[in-house]
Amino acid sequence: MTVEKTASSRKTSRRKKPVGAFVLLGALLLVLLAGITAVGYLATLSNNFDTNTKKITNAFPQESSRPAEPKPTADGKTPVNILLVGSDSRGATALEAESGSASNQRSDTMMLVHIPADRQHVYVISIMRDLWVPIPNHGSAKVNAALAFGGVPLMVQTVESLLGQRLDHVVFMDFEGFKGLTDAVGGVTIDVKAPFTAGQTSDIHFNAGPQTMNGDQALAFVRERYAFADGDYQRVRDQQAYLKALVSKIATPQTLTNPVTLANAVNGFSPYLTVDSSFTSEKVAALGLELTGIRPKDIVTFTLPTSGTGWSTDGQSIVLLNQGATSALADALAKGTMPQYVAANNLANGN
């Protein structure tokens, strides 16, 4: 299928789309930091995480279709790549998603969390859901269609093919867990750059300037796209602003040294998580111990650079792949040169 690149102002249908997985990095960091700072409570938190999360037993494609495992560094470490996903279907089951068969699920939010072997940074790369990419054995389509075409294994294969990175873990979350996590840490304070009303979901109005948001308000903030001229692009920027605010809140001593807050947060969001079967609390805690030096300033968030928007020949509004930028990112991920890539593309503060 070919693509028409136009400057048309045609409107797409107004469908509600949950943010789903965007909060997962904050949730993940909360579990990691809980494992570091609340050792006396780790057994209970770990048991709750493993018991409450749903498991995907068949999350990955056939080995012959995957990138090779990276070679460990001198200290035995390899990069860790986690795909964070939200689905716009509440009805399809995890079994359907992992089976590899077609379903009505589409991934609304998709991010690659890349933790380099040196564990000095965490890179969070948002992939626009309407990005037009090759789907293995299905031609070209929006990247979020991979889940519908072939379940989690095809979604993983699509992202691995796009960025040349082997994925170690896959995590889904629905938006109810998003609200619970935000409320569990006492809300988050976000600097709203321009006033708007979240008419897409709630009609909540946001004034310009710093605002402390509860779970419902934060969810409306990061879900809105129709209030903005550039739609999903601004929504992703707002999601990144929320994420930084959440991580900053989690990283405070008031949160990390409060076992009640930690327990409430882990218990609040874990029932809304679906993870690959190898992503156990033991694995999370071990990774957390390796990230003790990470601070909010060491977390770099940006969107995979694109070539703007256009239209497919069958009338779909799509985001156009920037093959040069994508290949350069894949090269930086593979060679461990992400700091240089971020600096060269001025992505330290997002895009």
C-alpha cells in the first residue's frame, strides 16, 4: 500500500483512546526503588507484584526471526529493553493477545524503555501509534495494528524489526491502574504550558502554570489530543511532562521511606499489569539494584523522530516514518552511543 503525503486538514473520527501504558515507567521505577529502599517490606511487595499481575506465557516470536542476543560487557551486563504497551480494547483477553491470532486489540501507547549496559541512563522512546511501518508478513500498516494482526508476538517482532533491538520484557497496563498509582503517591505537580479543556474525555479545564493533579485529572491531561493543533504530538509531550513529574515525586524521601505509600502504590497498580512470564519481582528487584545511581535527570524521554503526517491510499491518517532518523537510532542503540545520539539530535529535553 502506498502513502500520500499531504497537508490536508481532513479530520479523523473522534474516538476515545486510553493512554494505558504511559505511566508504566513510573510504576516500574517505583517497584525498582521500593526494592532498594524498603528492604524490610520487599518480600511482601514482591509477593503482591507476582500474585496480582497477569502473565503472558508466549510473548515473543520465533527465535529465527529475532535480533541476536547482545554480547555482555566485561562486567557481564547487557542492555535491557522493555516494551511498554497500552491497548484500546478492554474486551480481548491476554490469551487472545498472546496467541498470535487476529483480534480487535490495538496498542494505543507504545514505548521502548532502553537501559544501557552501563546502567547510567534510562531512555524512554515513544513510538507514535499511527506510525506507518512494515508489519512482518502483513505489508505496511500503522504500528499499532501489529497487535491486532498477530497478537503480542507479532507486535514484538514489529518493534524489534523497526529498531533492531531484542526485547527482553513486555508490559501492558490499563488506565485504571494509572489513576490508582497517581493517587497512591499523593498526586503529581505538572507545569501546564498552555491552558486547555480536556473535552475528549472529561471537560476538565487546565490553567497554565504548575498544577497538582489527582488520578482523574492526570489521566484526562495525558489522554487529550483534540484540544491541540498538532494532536498526538502534543499529547506525547504532555505524557512526557507527566512522567517526569511522577518520577520526581517517586524519587523523594517522603515516598521512598514510607512503606504505606509504597505498598499502596504496588498494590494499586499491579492488578492492572500484564507482563511476560519472565518479568518477575525478582527480576525487577535485581534490575533495581543495578540502577541505584539513576536520578530523574538521568532519564531521557523523546519521541522517535518522524517525517510528519500524511494519508495512506485507503484514506487513513498516518505518521510518516523517518527512515534516516530511525536507522541512526537503531545504530546508537546497538553500539551503546545513545548519549551522542541524544546530543546530536538535541533530544535531552524531549522533542
